[in-house]
Amino acid sequence: MSARDSILKRLRERTDGPLTAPESDYSVMGGRGWTPEQRLAHFEEKITSVHGEVIHADRSNWADALTQVLTDKGVKRLGVGREHPVAREAREALAGGAVELIDVERDIETWQREQFETLEAGLTSTRGGIAETGSLWLWPTPDEPRRLSLVPPLHIAVLDADVIEDTLFDVIASHDWANNMPTNALLISGPSKTADIEQTLAYGVHGPRELVILVRH
């Protein structure tokens, strides 16, 4: 019998009965009681404090705001999916324009160099936001792979104002992550940043230098 099996055997044969999880009060981790307006204000305050840029747009014409961002940032090559409604609306709005739309649902080996060297921006949808920390949360798919938000120097994320929740715990509970968590959930709280031993922040070292959030109302 291996050491591991021996330890497990002793645990199973405990004389004082099986181990049970202690009662836990998780109320302190969620339920801030904020209104939708307060959630949005908290979210914007936190994410802009770490160089995230928030742009508000109407749901009916948010693609106009996207076009303006691409113009202002000088983007000529945009990575974008095809299946998600955000991607479809963006493609329709940008069709025939000056921005080249790059398909991202390809084997990484076939376009790795292009992705890291010439792709100027990536556009993604989001599943929601977290007010307390100023974070976005994304579930990558083959249509919107995680590298779309992690590799290009500019990440443009589309967030609906009504899916911002108070805390990460509220997200976990309301979306049943205990039973339905994806293999890869992304939490994004600003552009890529790192710090040296003197804690001097540098942006864009390991990922996007800029993060623009288009908040749709």
C-alpha cells in the first residue's frame, strides 16, 4: 500500500465519524445593495483608476462609437469574431470601411506571427462587469478566443450596463459557477500592467497597452 493509500485509508476509518464542512456565512462577500446607477459609477471609478477608458453609447448606435474609437486610435487591422451579435453588428457597421477585419477563428499555428506582430486591436463581447473591483468577465469561445483580448495592443470590450453586478461572489452565485463554470473564465481589470521591485507600474508589457470599454445603455 502506498503512503497516499495509507493516509486515505486512515481518513476513511476515522472513529469519530466523517468530516463535514463547517457552516459558513458568505453574506459579507456579496450583496452590497447598490442600485444600477451606483454599480456603474463604482465600476467606472475603479477601472479608469488603472488606465481603463470608458465610453458610453446607446444600444441602437453603439457601433458609431466603435468606429470613432478605431479612428481616434488609428486602428487599421481589427480582430473580430463572426457569430456573437456584437461581432456581427460590428462587421456590418465597418464593412467596406478603412479598417481591415481579421478573422480570429483560425488555428494559432497558421497565423501566430501575424497575430503578435500586425494585429492592432481586438474586439470582444463581455458576459458582465463587477462593480466592486472594476472588472470585466469573459467566457472565451472559438469565435472569441482568449488571445483576442490578451494579445493585441488595444482591447475593445463591449459591456451592457445592466449586467454589472456588485461583487465577484454575486457573479459566481447568480451564474451558478459551482456547477457551470467554464474551463477558462477571464477577469479583466484594466490594461496589462506589471511593476518592478520599486513598484513602478508599466503598462502593456505582457498584453494590451490600452483597454477601451464601450458601455451600452
